[in-house]
Amino acid sequence: MKSLDSITQSKVGSRSLVLFYLGIILVVLAMAAAFSLPEDGSTPAHGASAVIFLWIAILLLVAKFSSLVERFGQPAVLGELLAGVVLGNLGMLGLHMFEPIMHDPIIAFLAELGVVILLFQIGLESNIKKLGAVGVRAFLVACVGVVVPFVLGTYVVGPWLMPGLSSSAYLFLGAALTATSVGITARVFQDLKKLDLPEAQIVLGAAVIDDVLGLIILAVVSAIVTVGAISVGAISIITGKAVLFLVGSIVLGQIIAPRLGQLFSRIHSGSGMKFTLAISFGLILAWIASLIGLAPIVGAFAAGLVLDPVHFRFFKGERNIESLIEPLGYFLVPIFFIVTGMGVKLETLMNGPVLLVALGITVVAFAGKIVAGAVAGDVRKWLVGWGMVPRGEVGLIFATIGRSLGVVTDDLFSVIVIMIIVSTVVPPIILAWLLKRDVIPQVIA
Amino acid sequence: MKSLDSITQSKVGSRSLVLFYLGIILVVLAMAAAFSLPEDGSTPAHGASAVIFLWIAILLLVAKFSSLVERFGQPAVLGELLAGVVLGNLGMLGLHMFEPIMHDPIIAFLAELGVVILLFQIGLESNIKKLGAVGVRAFLVACVGVVVPFVLGTYVVGPWLMPGLSSSAYLFLGAALTATSVGITARVFQDLKKLDLPEAQIVLGAAVIDDVLGLIILAVVSAIVTVGAISVGAISIITGKAVLFLVGSIVLGQIIAPRLGQLFSRIHSGSGMKFTLAISFGLILAWIASLIGLAPIVGAFAAGLVLDPVHFRFFKGERNIESLIEPLGYFLVPIFFIVTGMGVKLETLMNGPVLLVALGITVVAFAGKIVAGAVAGDVRKWLVGWGMVPRGEVGLIFATIGRSLGVVTDDLFSVIVIMIIVSTVVPPIILAWLLKRDVIPQVIA
């Protein structure tokens, strides 16, 4: 973790805030000026992509401005999320200039690539042995963290807070409460240089298992709603493929990676080849994961976990893989978190009754995961529990599928969206606080 | 140039070739297997982007395999272009699996971003004083290299080889012969670590001026064809804006960059901020260039030229800008050259009469630029002349506009495309040969 920016914990002053707002104002002014420039027709071939160059620059600069939150002891990712919330909701003030960014497929792709790169980096920084050592506890945490919110959502709080919906609707609500989105937690641990903690390893492991469980739940729930019955065979195949992929990529990967490294180093032994091999391995595993129905980030994490400096001993370049991938992270990761923040529609929070119900559901969503931390064994259980709280886009996938099946109503959809918003923005603050509260002797870097 | 892969000039053996073809076969097999996997509907949210992850991995791995051309003394960029030609023309063998890559807007964007990053890197590696020292000669080379092909194409060889077309058609032919595409030449000099040569500086400077001249020619030719007359005022404004941008970005940039560096270093002084500032500066200048009608790469080059290590003296990170940008180059630059190669349609070469005419035009296209090398002063004139030969996508822009105006016929379009193909593939070979023939005492790295 030596390679991350050092957090400047200097005097928190009004100066920082002035700088911050000055920057935002400058960027907004530049945008306004830019879009008011007349199209003179003399730019036939350039310009289509070029405006995206501008957007990327703006997102990256805003992300860096937002890292001023570090002066207030918060992880940089919180700043990026909040900056995204601000940019994404300027429409409420009549400023629609940033809206094209939200709907641009290229920015969306760069954001998704960003979170894949992030989890690949996290995998590289993680230790497969350490992760294996907490395997059983991670499995327990994942199971409890899936079963408790699912049962509470489907059979208790759903029917109680939102009476009169179909049983399928409650099923989808329960399912949407299960899936952990590990990107935010991973970034918090990374920002605060705590990825080495056993708590971080448990959360990472549990998130991977959680994704497999989520896949099974999605298949079961979809089958119940559409066919009316569960095919045990189909579920077994889905589960088998997912487990096979995870075990296979880690076991086979460890056998194949060094051989591939040796083979490719014969073609070329510089940093470029090293970088290409590593990133291609990550991207291909991300793609295979998606073929099976797992999140691409699970594949990228597995790839990072498998790759080890020893696989690159045939290469000459003095720079290690982490430092070669890092600039790609600088470029892409902030795009993911700002775009995630931009997806938070504050308008959703305007509907009073829906908001109240949503907060009730959110409490259950939080409690279900925090309870899971209790089975994490001899570690800081609160940290594990809160680490599992973020739902991010995974819960949204469930809600969207449910809506497309005609099962999830508009109100229920809003409730799920609000739960996701709150579970996106709150955990970074709590995690940072928990990590600082229990100051344990630090490992010397 | 220390940071580039060291070229392994080891024994040229059949082994390399076996490895090369083995790699290509493996990749093709993997693709075939991949696309034959059934879509089981269980991948609702993942998968849309994930297949692009696979494509990127394939392009990067193919690019690295293709760097085996270095064993034959060729620059890596030639391998990437040829690998692209192979991938792009597998359709002739009935293999259409790579065709989606060519038509994907995200890959196209990454390619364009790639050449922007490349010219930004070239700008960073270039020295503004050295470039200024060759300024007059670069200006002469650019002017001769624009006037000679334009006059020959419009008034001599065009009417002679393709009689019976409208005078507007010859105008567009002449215009298409003028524009230098600097990406290929820059990569060759970079690959062979010769960017420091005065010849390289002259070609870079001339290419920038060439882009301004191309803008003026496009405006003039379009005006003649559509309005029938040239508005001196409009041309002056276009020229003025372009010159103002170039002079302004370099002069103002040198004043503003260090101040911005100091300001931003107060927010954060790590490598991430350093990277973000540099890349954002490059992207914003690329965007402004495109607003004016210049190629984004000209803006990126100017940005790289302006940035200097001294602007980052307030930052703590021990890594310099070049080494932070480099991995982004590893990731994006090969995509540009492979996609460029994929654009080469070998079918175009099948039409005998068109091919013959095209080769005649190509000779003129080459000669017009090589002659320009003669005014480069006391340097290796052949090197400068050949460095100006590649036309790349710039000539294609002229041809496309001409066709959309109904002026350029299908045959004339094919002729221009063939000229571009030949001017893309031949110069890297000649440049590598010229650079090796005249072995001059090397600067010790």
C-alpha cells in the first residue's frame, strides 16, 4: 500500500473549502463556456470523441478536488461519491450540462472498466494464503449476510411495511437486500491503507461468496416468479459453474500463470509485456466470470489474487505489476465512483411516505449485514458487518429484473433505490470512524 | 527513452515464428470457443461490457505477439499494423469473428484516446527548445510538403491518370494528398529510441504546421466546391484561431502550468494528483484543438510539450510524469495501431485498373513529401522526407467529405484509400532501414 497517495492530514481550514468551491466553480464555468461555443461546421471528423476527453478531464479533476474530504478524516472515495451526487443533481438547480455524461455509453464503459481495475488491484494487494485462512469465517459471514436480510425482507418487514403486494414482490425485495457490492468497502480499506487487516480479507472473501449466492438466489427467484417452480438441476448447474470458475481460476491459474509468464518473456521481457500479460489475464477472467453470470469484478479479483510477483521473475523491467497497473487505476477508478454518485437521484427522496418505508427497509438492510459480522470470529465484528453493508449496483440489478418481470412496483423500486443510496453513502463514513476508533498497533510499512 | 521496452535483438530463429503463429492460433481458437458458448439468459446485467474486456485483452496480446517483428529489425508499430491487417481481413477466409471489434464505438474511442496519449507522450519526451530551434526548417518542410502534392495531384497527375472528372474532384484529390498523419512516424522514432534526433523534431514540428495548413486547405476547397468562392475573412479567422491556439497554449501554458501545479499540490501532493493534472491538461488541450478544427493529437502534443518536470516540483511522488503516463500508453496505444491496421481493406487492392492508377497517385504522394525533406537543411533529408509520408486517417477525412459533397467518385475514393494504405505500411519499414543505415555516434542514454 506504499504506493497510494499519502493522506495530508494538515490543518483543516476555511482555505481548503475556498479552494474546493473555487475549483468547482471554475470547472462549471469552463463547461458553460465550452458548450456555448458555436458549432461552425469546420470540425467534421474530430469532436465526437473529443468532448469525452473533456468529460474525463472534468471527472478526474473533480475527483481530485473532492479528495479534500481527507482533511476531515474521510476516505477519498466518499469525496468522489459526494462529488458525483452533486454533479448528478445539478439538474435540480436548472444546470443540465453534466447530464450527457450520465447517459454516455463510453463513460459508462470506462466506469465499469474502472471498478474491474480496482478489484484487480485489490486482488493483487491481497494475499491468497491470508484469504484462505479466513475462508470459513468469510463463508459464514456471507451466508448469514444473505439469509438474514432475505428472510427479514421477504417474510417480515416487506409484508409489514408495504402490505398488499404480491408474494413475488416480497421475494424480489428480499433478494435485492442480499447482494453486497464490494467496490466501496474495498476502496475505503484501500484509501485508509487497511487492506492487510483480517477484517478486510473476510469482507473480500465474503463478497465473492456473496456474489455466487446472489447468482443462485436470482436464478431461484426468477424461476419461482416465471415458471412457478425451481429446477434443482438448473440451480445445481449454475452453482457448479460458479464454484468451478472460482476454484478453477485460482488452482489452474497458479499452475498456468508462471508458465505463461515464462513463455511470453521469451517474446519480450520489458515492462510493456509484463503490464500486458497482467491486465489481459485480469480482463479475460472478468469476461469469463460474466459468461457464467458472476460479476466481472469477481473474475478480476480472482485474477489479481492469482498473480504473484514470482510469476514475473523472467521479466527484466524493474517496476512491479502493482505500480504498472496503478496509473490505470488513477485514470479509471474515480470515473466509477463519480458515475456511481451521479446515479443517486435526490428527487427520489422527495416522496415522504415512500421515504419513510425506505428508511425502515434500509434499517433492515443494514442490520442484516451487521449481524453477519457477529459470526466473523475473533476480529472487530462491527467492521466486518459494516463492510458488508454497501449494496451498490447489485441490488439495483435485482430491482430492475423484478420490474421488467412486472413484479416490482414503482414504489417498491423507489424503496430499493433509496436503500441503495443510503447504503452507498453511509458506510464509508462509519467504516472510517470504526477504523480510527480502535487504533491498534500499526504494521510498519 | 529509457523507459521503453528494450529491444531484444537476439537470434532470429524459426522458433520466434512458431511462437508467433502459435499465439495467433491460440487466440483465434479462444475467440471461436468463446462465441460458441450459449447465451443462457442468466447474464442480465453483466456481459454487455464484458465482451469488450475480452476484445481489449485479445488486441493487447496480439500486439505483444506482433512485437516479434523487432527480431527482424522492424519497429513494433509495424507489427501492430500488420497484425491489424491480418485480423481485419480474416473475413476473406470466412472468419468474421473479429469484425464486431472494428464496428464497436467503444473500441474506436479507446483507439482515438490511444493516439492522443501517444502524442502526449511524444510531446512530453520532446524538448520545446529543440523544437523551436528547428522551427523555420519545419515550417519550410510543411509548406513544400503541402504545396507540391497538392499542385501535382490537382493539376498534373490527377487529370492525367483519371481524365474526365470534375475540377472539384481533382481539388479534393490534391487536398487528400497533403495531410501528414504523424502518429506512425512518431511511433517509429519512439520504438527505435530516436525521438531526440533533429530529424524527428523537424517531422513533429512540420506535422503540427501541416495540420494547420490542412485545416486551411479543407476550408478553401470546401468553399470553392460548395459556394464557388473563397471568403478571405473566413479563412483568416480559421487560420488565426489555429495559430492563436498553438502559440497561446505554448506561451500561456508555460506561465499557467507551474501555478496550477503549485495550487493543486496544496490539495494533494502524491502521484495520483500529479497524474491527474498532467492527463487532464492533455485531454483538455486535445478537446480545445478539436473545437478549433485541429486534430486532437495536435492539442495533446502541445500539452506534452508545455509540461515540464519543473512544473511538478511541488509534488512528493518520486515517479515522474512520463513513467506515470506510460502504462496508459501500454494499454491504449496498441489498440490505435491495430485498429488502424484493421481498417486496411485488402479487397480494395483487387480492382486492377483502380490499383494501377492508385499506385501512380501513391508515387506522387510519396514523392511530394520526400521532396519536402530536401528543404530540411543540414540533416538527413531522406529521413525527414520519409517521415512526412504517412497519410493515415487525415487523408481519409478529405476523401469522405469530398464523397459526402458528391464530388469524389467511388473509384477516386478507392484510389485515395489505397494511397493511404500504402503510405501507412511502407514508411515504417523504410524509416527503420534509413535509421539503421546511417549509424551515427549515439547519445549515451
